[in-house]
Amino acid sequence: MYRLINDKAMARKVNYLLAHHYLRFHLWLRHRCERLTIRQRKAIVYGLSFIYLLCSLWMIAQFFLPPKKEKLPIPKGKLTDSPIRTDSTLHELHGNFYLQHH
């Protein structure tokens, strides 16, 4: 019960700190933007919009581009199966019980 109350208090404190920092950043950014001229504001808006457009087009293009071939960490030809008696996962699961009694 105490831990639950302590976690809630901690969450409230963290939320308060995040809100506090966000508000400070928001006011600082607003103050900086108010000092910009109309032409500078337009340049920033158009620049960010252009970057957003490029990113959106790149994401859409991923659907139409062929998938990139990934190199397997182990070459296909070198994979070999082993008999069940010497399979390493069997040893780990049963603690060598199978090998001791068979």
C-alpha cells in the first residue's frame, strides 16, 4: 500500500517536472518566434513543410521499392541438423536427464 502511494507521488512529481520544463520551453520558443520578421516566419514554415513533404514521400515510396535483401548471419549452406540426442536445446531443457537414462 505504501509503495502504491509512493509511486503515485513520484508520478505526480515527474509529471509536474515535465509540465514545468515543457511550459518553460514553450514560453522561450514563443518569445523567440515573436521576434522574427514575417519573411523569416514564412521561410521557417515553408522549410519545415518541405522537409515534412520529403519525409512523407520517402515513407510512401517504401511501399513501391523492392525490399532490400538482408544477409543472413549464418550462411544457408552451412546449417546442418543434428540428431535429437545431441541437440543442445534438449540438454538445456532436461538437464541431461534424457542422455543419462537412454
